[in-house]
Amino acid sequence: MRSLPSRRRFLQGMAAGLSAAALPRLAQAQSATQPPATPRPAAKPSPYRVNEPVSIDVNARPLPSFDIRDRARTRFGALEYRSGLILTSSFSGFGGLSALRLDPKGERFIAVSDQGSWFTGRIVYRGREMVGLGDVEAAPLLGADGRPITVTRGWYDSESLALDGSFAYVGLERVNQVLRFDFAKGFTRARGEVVALPAAARKLPNNKGLEGLVFVPKAMSTGQPLAGTLIAFSERGLDANGNLIAFLVGGKTPGQFSVRRSENFDISDAVLLPSGGLLILERKFSWFGGVGIRIRRLALSEIAPGAVVDGPAIFNADLGNEIDNMEGIDAHVTEEGETVLTMVSDDNFSLIQRNLLLQFTLLD
């Protein structure tokens, strides 16, 4: 999604009127987060002008609490707040963070910006709390011709990301395309190849199209018909009954299914839990109802061509909480066995929005 009204605009408008057994599977599925050993050159304050990755500095300011109204509160539905950061950088290409994937330890990350950029690096922790980012690099997404997709194709709105071993899949919302990158061939210098999608995907609204990607690992093949399938969720592509359209790409059972839409929420991302469950991150905005985000739990076993799936909300937040335009979600399991959800926001390169990195423990 290109834009979500800021807190200021909203307030002005109102005033005007993995289980242990499953962990190796996700480790295999997300090995693309591992960078090459060769260090990158430092970046200048302006964005890169060539195709090479550059090292950048990212400043992090802590968010000690999540609830603005009650700073002592830590429990929010099935989630417990751990820590958060406000991220800024003098690198003018930093921002618009729309999707994020972590390694199994929750340390190394790869993210995409809706302006056609990769960001890679590691999260720095002090105990269980995030305190900063290190070794951050920025690079343009390259097309099959080796040139930035924003230059040769005019493709922006890189909104979603899924990993399968060394392969990274990126969804482009406005053109409703998916690119596959083999990170074994140059990490973020890898070239993207277009993935064949169902014809119906091309008919999605060009600003409400492909917004969330999840890859079901092939290692889950025992009793899992979706193993080896890329699941692509639309933000607000609606079927005949007003439900959210999604696609099963590749695998043994390709096709189309729907996610039941309720309370005017749209999908902004999704994540496959180490336990095998599926969470979708959703958001909404209205001048009368306000800004909100929620997380719903879906059963992977219920997803099949022609199905309409639904699930309970396990987390809700609004402008009384430290949220912004939340667009990305991922999960990892700590050494203590806790499942941690990490969310990131897209600031739309606006001075009155923020790049947030938030972490919660999934309790239920």
C-alpha cells in the first residue's frame, strides 16, 4: 500500500468532524538472510547511483512501552510487548519498509522498501530487548537485465517478501508481479526473474494488489499438501462475496482461495509460524473509526483452492498504541523456546510518519 494517513492527518480529520521439531524447516527456508563475507563500501548521504550494495548507518531510538495511555501495560491480546525501535538514517533512500524476514535466531534480517530497495543487516540485542541495527546495507532490486527495476521497468511498490532457501520472492503491488531472486548468485546483486502467476492476479486493483507472501517449506511435505507452495495474499482484491483474494502458486494444489474480510481490515503481510500455523497482519483506516491494526490466526490445513478461510483475532492496536503504517511481520523462536513476532512499519518517506521495529512474545 502506497500510503496510510498519518497520525496528524487522522487527528486533524477527527477534530474536523516454531516448535523445536519445526525449527530446522524454517532455518532451511530462510537461509537467504546470510550475507557474503566481503564488506561493502560506505554510502554517501544520497541514494546509490550504481547497482552495487552500500553500507549505511541507521540510528535507533528505543520505545520502552507500547501503550501510550498506560505505559506499564505489556499484555495485548495474545501478545506481550518486548521492545521497539524508531529507525532513522541520513541515507535518503532509507524508509518505506514494507516486508521483513529474519534468520531463525531473529538476528540477521532482509527487508524490502516499497521504493525498490533491499535492506539487510542484523538486529542488536541487549538481553531480550532490541537496542539497534548493525551491518546495514542497501541495494536496489535488480531485474533480469541486471539493472534496477525502478529504472528499466518503472516498477515500485515492492511490498512483500518470502524466502525459500537461497531464493527470495518479492511481490510488486502496482503491477501485480512476483520476482524470484537466487541469493546464491550474488546475494542482493542477484537478478530477479518473473514468476508465472494465475491470470486472475493481473486483474487485482493496482494499489490494493499483492501485499503478502509466504512460502511453505518443501521440508513440510509429510502430510502437508501445501509444501513447496508460494501463498500470495492481496491487500484488498475482493471476490464476488467481498472477501480477500489469495493465490496458491506452484506446489501440488495451485489455485485461488479467499480470506474472509471483516471490520474493513485489509491484509498487509503474513507469516508462517515455526509451529506450522499462519498469521496475517491487517490494518484499516476510516475518518470515523480511526486507524487500527490486528493479527488473525489462520489454519494452514484449511487453505485449499476454492476455500474461504477465517480465524480469530489475537491482537488489536490503534492510535492509543505506538503504531504507524504497519506493513511487515515475521516470527522466530528464542533459545528459551519463546515465539517472537517482529513487525515493521512503512513511513512512506514522510516526515510525520515513522519507521518502527516492534517485537512481541506470542503467548497463546
